[in-house]
Amino acid sequence: MTSADHRPPAGRAVWLAAVALLVLAGFIVPYGILGGSGAPGLTLALFWLIFGLAVVVVIALGVARWRD
């Protein structure tokens, strides 16, 4: 094996940044921005729906190029 075989995949930094932004959004948006609006409503439910879909997409993109 050469040193080229041990290079991290291209785009890893972008993927890690997207994961970090999702983690931050998972705390800041529902508990900060939307949390002070009183009773939970449709806005909060829509946030969690979109957040969940974004997590699925980011994970799918992250594992799409995995190889044995």
C-alpha cells in the first residue's frame, strides 16, 4: 500500500462541517429561536421534520462512497 491509499476522502471537511451545523441547529433552533414562543406548535414540528430529513441526507452522502 502506498501513502495515497490512506488519504481521507475528498469532501470530508465539508461533510464534517455540515454535521457540525446540523448539531448546532438541533440545539439553537428548537430551544433558542422557537423555544420562547410558548406552547409547541406546528412550526416546531416542521423544524424537527426538516431536521430529521437533513440528517438522513447528510448520513447518506457521508456513507455513499464507503468501500471495504
